Amino acid sequence: MRPSKGNLIIVSGFSGAGKGTIMKRLVEKYPDSYALSVSATSRSPRPGEEEGREYFFKTKEEFEKMIADDDLLEHACYVGNYYGTPKKYVFDKMEAGIDVILEIEIQGAMQVKKMYPDSLLMFVSTPDAQTLRERLSGRGTETEEVIKNRLCRACEEAMGVENYDYLVINDDLETAVESVHAIAQNERFRIRNNIQFIDNIKNELKSFKEEK
Ligand code: ADP
Ligand code: 5GP
């Protein structure tokens, strides 16, 4: 069973839409509000990426052992590499009452939604497809062939956007960051996320009735 204190927030979106950039800025601005899950992957590190910060970089064999040991909450294959979410960190943070963000692709997102239907799902897009291509090329981290594969994958992923709860268009970065924050904070007001408070006030009010 998953502990049910902090919320589980899933952020997906086309490669190059700006998910990583938004998440980095979000935790810079609101460090106490969110824990960003660090995934494991079998892809190679990009220049500037650090072990344990962007990802835990694994060989294919190491990744398959994590699957066999049931260490992952979800995992998927994306454009030729494994990606997955280590379970323990996510559950520990949620147990501590902190909202945990999983920045994952759509297959993994659907696995988590099936297991935990009360997860909050956001999808990040650029304002249009041309901007996506420009951002992906402009990032300068992938070969032309990988960019093509990722744009193909974006076309497939676009078919699944209706399975998400909210759409965030990343045009102006600060606006997108504030949108993500507003959606996540809104979730805290849901009745189902305040059951403890409601039970307490019900009990307190009962004592008024008994005084009568
Ligand atoms: P993702 O994590 O979704 O693959 P990134 O966060 O790596 O995407 O962003 C892709 C590229 O777009 C990066 O070079 C980043 O600096 C740039 N970028 C992100 N958000 C914006 C924005 N709002 N306006 C302009 N460029 C952006
Ligand atoms: P990138 O190689 O650009 O860092 O990530 C490629 C894709 O994998 C992105 O859509 C990203 O959201 C996704 N991704 C990153 N970590 C995970 C994970 O743990 N699980 C799944 N399913 N997807 C992930």
C-alpha cells in the first residue's frame, strides 16, 4: 500500500517542451513544497548531467536487476532506453507529507495512474510543433537522428494527452512554472486530501451536541 499523505504529481510532455526547465525553476522557487523524484535510466549522461542529480545512470543489466528486485514504481522503454522511478524515495517523501513530482513519459504515467488513480497528471506542451522542433534542436544535446525519433515519439504521445488532468503550455517560462504550482496547490484543497481534518472537526462538533 502507498502512504497517502503528500500528493503524487506526474508531469509528462513532449521531449523538448521544457519539463526539466520548469521543474528546476519550480523547486528553486518553492524548495519546501516539492520533492523531485530522480529516475534511473540506461541512457548515457549528457554533458553537465550528474549521477544522482538528473538521473541514476545504469547499464542495461543493472536496470534489469532493479526491475527484477521490484525497486521501481514504474518503468518504460523510451526511444531505445530504459527509464524508471525508484520506489523508496517517492514513498518516503509522501509519508513525510511532501508532494512528490515524477517527470516521466506517458507509458510510465499511465502505469502510475492505474495503480494510484488519485495521482495528479499534467501534460506540458510548447505553443506549437515548430517551437518544439526548435527547442529540441536548440538544446544541442541530441543527434539529428535522435531528434527525429523524439519528434516521432511526440506525435504518438500527442494521442494520449486526453488521459491527463491538466495542460500546461510552456510559452513564457515563469507563467508555466506558476501554472504548475497553482494546479499542484489546488490539489491540496480537495476533500479527499483533507479527511483527517474533516474527521477531527466532526468529533469536535459532536461534543457541542453532547453538551446540549
Ligand atoms: P524537456 O525536459 O521537456 O525535454 P528541456 O527542459 O530540456 O525540455 O527544454 C528544452 C529546451 O528548451 C532547453 O534548451 C531549454 O532551455 C529551452 N526552454 C525551456 N523552456 C523554455 C521557454 N519557456 N522558452 C524558451 N526556451 C525554453
Ligand atoms: P530524457 O532522455 O530527455 O532525459 O528523457 C526522455 C523521456 O523519459 C522524457 O519524456 C522523460 O520525462 C522520461 N522519463 C524520465 N524519467 C522517467 C522515468 O522514471 N520513467 C518514465 N516512464 N519516463 C521517464
